[in-house]
Amino acid sequence: MIKIKIVSRQQQRYVQLLTNAQLPQLEITEDPQQAMVLLADPPLIAPYLAEYPHLQWLQSTYAGIDALIKPEIRQDYQLTNIRGIFGPLIAEYILGHILNHQRHFPQYKAQQQRSHWQSHPYQSMAGKTMVIIGTGTIGQHLAKVGAVFGCHIIGVNRSGITASTDFQQTYSITALNTALTQADYVISILPATTDTDDLFDQDRFSHCKNALFFNVGRGNAVNEQALIMALEQQYLCHAFIDVFKTEPLTPDHPFWHHPKITITPHIAAESFPEQVFTIFKANYFRFQQQQKLNYLIDFKRGY
């Protein structure tokens, strides 16, 4: 038998899905000493990996696995993450915030409470330039949706090679500054690696032209003090931040009350158990047959 342990905030739902699926030779255990497989939320399992002597494979319930790739944590097992399901959710988040901001919907809501009739000039998304840093499946889906709204889409990735026809231009990360000078919307979907630490610093932001900035990747990519300075110096018009260096934010963090920063608590794209389980199930059959797993993480690269 292949014994699996579940470590997740959604534990009860995953147990139900596993029980209903009746996967061959798979048995749920609560004993770390017996578990060969883990289905787990990375932040919850990371401190306890040493307790699993027979661990062979960990299926993350998240796309982000930065809690599991720190050099001091064991890396002697196969780690897979979730991909291919977050594009629509991220696109909804980005487009929702852009439209809310540009069409002044919160302002109209406030006016309604005062029975106050006043219109405000606004701009369309059509003709705006969207720079997407990270051109994987999420970035590709966002590019497709942005193009429908009439945006000019620029992608930025490690190689500079176009990931799909939805990007009208693609720059390598070494040419990021060139892309930023053209941006009306800057969207970071980068993973957490040593290469992305503080990528958006004071110098980087200085190449922007009063753009809207989004971070829906990982918090390590943004120098937080530099972000505040960029807003004050009008390199950025507004920042929408879903991920942070330290989560949750401390009560005294300057982001909370900054008028040009919108905070969301890491909710841009949730991992819904039903979608995660579909990916796990396909991978389980591959694991059982000793085939290469889908969405395998390279510990050295960090993704």
C-alpha cells in the first residue's frame, strides 16, 4: 500500500475527495512515520518535514512552494506544485482592480451614499500597454484577456523568447527597464527565487511612468520602501499588492494606511481542492507507475 498524509487547511475536503475517489493501493494515514506521500499546504508542512522518514513525493496544494525550497530544509524527495488553474483567477483580479480604479466605482459608491450626482472623466483600457513579468501559464492567460480589452501586451521572461502569440513583444529580464518605460500596467507574476529578490527596487521603479503596479507573484520581488518612494515620486500611480515579504502584515506596516496602496491578503488565486485533486490524481497514477511526475519542481532553480 502507498500511504498518504494530508496536511492542509482544507483537510476535511481532501479526505472526502480521496475517500470518494478510491484510488488503487492508496491509504490515508495520520502517522508521519508511515507516510510515503504528502498532500500538503507548503507553509503548514515545511517545519515538520524531518518527521517523515519514508517521504518520496509531496504534492503541494499551492503554486507557490517557496516555504519548501529554503536551503536548510530537506530536498531528498519529489516535489510537485499546482499549475494551469490560476490564470482565470489572476486575470479576474487584475482586470477587476484596473476597471475599479479607472472607472471610479468606489467614488461613485461613496457619492451614492450622499445622494450626490457628479461624473468623473475616465480612460479606457483599449490602447494601454500591459507589461507582464512572468510568461508562464498564468501570464499567458492574462495576456489573452488583456488583449481582448484592447491592450498592447508585452511579456518579460528569463530568455526573451516569446511564450505565446498573445504577447506582441517579449523582452528578457535583463531588458526589463526598457519594457517598464512603455507600461501603463505592470504585473509581476514572478516566483520566489534568489534572482527575483528585490527585483523591483528604487532604480527599477524609476523607469515607470505613473503606471499601475500589481504584485500577484511573490512578495520577495518588491523592495517595500522603494515601492512607497515610487508612489510618492509618481513613478507609480497606484499599487495593488496581494503578496508580501512577511505575511500577514504587521499592524504597524506602512502599507495599511497608504492612500495609493490597495492590500489584499494573498487571495488573488486560491487553490480550490477540487482542482488540486484533479492534478494530484493524475500525478498519483504516474507515481504509482514510476513515471515522471507533472509539474515537478527543480530545487536548484526554485520552480
